[in-house]
Amino acid sequence: MKSVADLLKLHSHPLRTITPDATVFEALQVLAEHEVGALLVVDGGRLAGIVSERDYTRKVALQGKNSRDIRVSDIMTRDVVVVSPRSRSRECMALMSSRRIRHLPVVDGNQPVGMLSIRDILDDIIADQEATIEQLEAYIKS
């Protein structure tokens, strides 16, 4: 299993952020432009929250609100579950599963340094299992 720092290097997505005072419409534009499902909400260099497509769907679209009139701060998740760069992918998977989340911000101290998606974690777990299978097959053949 890789560390979160290794996963961030491997996937090397630029960190996508937005400010709390941006409109939800602006957040949707960034999500669409970069084909991501969530953005870190950063205020003064510190993590203030996370906003996702799910937040938009449940807190704006389904309530008939206008995304041009609502601020990110009104719909973002403030109590964010985070991991450090030293965390391991299995820990992240367990956390994401138990909390029912699909995006996991990575912070070093108070500074956001990246974000992992459930796909990033699953890809690592699958690769690790495939490597184990290959090792076992090589052992059996020898």
C-alpha cells in the first residue's frame, strides 16, 4: 500500500480550489472545466471546507435555488474529514467507506496539499492486490 504522498505524486492532479465567497455557479464552472467532482474551499490559504456535485444537487438544485445567487459558503461541508500525506491508502479507504464520502482532502499541518478521490484509492488497492497475486503465482511456479 502506498502512502497518500506517493498517491498524490502518482496521480499529480493540480489542487483545485475555490473561495467561500464565490458563487455556486462559479464552482460548477470549475468542476466542469477540470472534470472533477469536488473542490477544496480555501480561505486565506487554510482549508475552510469542501464543495461537491452532491452538495449542489442536494442543497441547490433539488431546493429550486439559483446557483448564481448562492455562495459556496452556504452549501459547503465545513466539518471536513482530512488525512495527512503520511496516511496509507487502506486507512483512506476505510475512512471514506465509514463516512460515506468520495473525496478526501490531504492537509499537511493546516495547509491543503491535495485531494484524493475514491477512484485514486481503489486504483491503488487493486494494483497492490494484482502485485500480490503475481508474487504468489511466481512463488508457486518456482
